[in-house]
Amino acid sequence: MRAATALVLVGLLALFAPSTEARRLLQSSGVTDADILNFALNLECLEAQYYSCAVFGTPLLDELTGSGPQPIGCQQANFTNDDIYSIAMDVANNEIAHVNYLRTALGNYSVQCPLVNIGDAFSAAADAALNTTLSPPFVPYSNDLYFLTGAFIFEDLGVTAYKGALTSFQSSDIMLAAAGIMAVEAYHAGYIRTALIQNGDVVTPYGANVTTIINAVSAARDSLDGTATSDDEGIFNATTGDYILTPVDGNAVAFSRTPSQVLAVAYLNAAGAAGGFFPDGVNGKIQYSS
């Protein structure tokens, strides 16, 4: 088993050998595959910091962040449900592995993890979604359901970000690897949606039930990304009376977001000004463009 694992790791390193593949990509004109992977690395840093702090109570190691800044608001979550904690640990290990995978793949061409706010950015997001100032402020580390709510913000966003990037890769090998990461993000999103649906009728101390809050978060994402159509969906369709496990179109195909749409949501700013979960913006060539 150990030998098989070593062979897999060697294969992954060969696929993204920094001295060959990444250099070739960076020498080409325009946005390269390496640029896209670095954009993805920013998002993975955000997710991994959140889960690492929530599950283990500690931020990512410097070797994973590229000696990037410590996150704002890191704290361990108050898990009381063993099943949710067990799944959260699995998700945390997945996201940490994604950061390591991309950083190893890009080698010297990888960007530092940017400054991420996984503290009061959540309360700002909740206030904006519910169009009020919650008291006490929303803190995703308070309990299991609040943790899942925080995760809901990121996982759906990650799926749509990878979906939007897939056709932009020049290398089919890198595209397949990115598709593999997207699949894992989709698994995470599916679990989180399922757990939230199962607790949808739970009334929070804010007077709104879980379904109402999650649907409001979804609507806020939809508003921030500036798309003409309403693609994002919460966990309950009030018109049909049905729960929503998969936010898809009429052909059951997941929708995509461009990098600028992703950043508008992550920045909590439709105009794309740095802020929200990335106070200083993201690192790398791909930035917000109107």
C-alpha cells in the first residue's frame, strides 16, 4: 500500500513537474495554465484555512502557505455532532491536500497564500445576505450548523469556479487534474447541502430557520456575481416545495463562474474591490476585471 501511494505521488509530480511543464506554460502569452492553477490555489488556501482552523484549531503550516500571512479569525469550531465532526475532518484533510498538491505542482511558480479573513468576514456576509445586522454577530465556529453554513459559502463557489476554468486549460492533463479537484469539491458541497437540508427546519437564535438563512446566502451570491440569470440556488424551492440538492440547469448541468464573478462573491463586493474573505485581494496574474 505504501509503495502504491509513493508511485501515485511520483506520477503527480511528473504530471506537473515545475522545471518543465510550468516553465513552458509561463513562457506562453496571455493567461497560462499556471496562472489558472495559481488562481485556484488562492481559493484552496481560503478553504483550507477555514477547515484547518475549525477542525484542528490551527492555521496552515508556512510550507503550505508559501510563508503567506496568518489568517484573520482562526479558531476551533464547537462541534457537538460526532458525524459532522468526522466529515469536517475529512473535508479539512482534502482541502489541505489540494493546497499541497497545487503548490507542489507549480513549484517555484506558485504564489503565496494571500491574507484571508475567516473571522468577521463571515458576519459581514451573513449581515449582507439577511439585510440586517445580526446580534450577536454570526460566527461559523459557534456550533455544527453555523460551521456548515460557513462551508456552504465556499464549496458551491469552488465548484462553479473550477467548472468555469476547465475549458481554459491548454493542457488536457492539467484539465483532467482540475476536473478531479472539482469533483471532490462537488462531493463536499453535496454533503454540506444534505446536512443543511436535514436541519432545514431548525430555528436559529436569530429567529430564522436554517433553510431561510441558506437561501438568503445563495441569493446574495447570485446578486454579487452579476449574472443576468439566477443560477445559484439555496436548499429549498418555495415555488415547488422541493428541496434542492444540486443547483443545476434544465439539463442537470452545473453552472460556471468566471474568475471575476468568483472574486466578486469572495470579496463580498459586486464591483470587485478587494475585501471580504480576501482583505488584500488574491495573488497572481488573474485579478478582477469588469
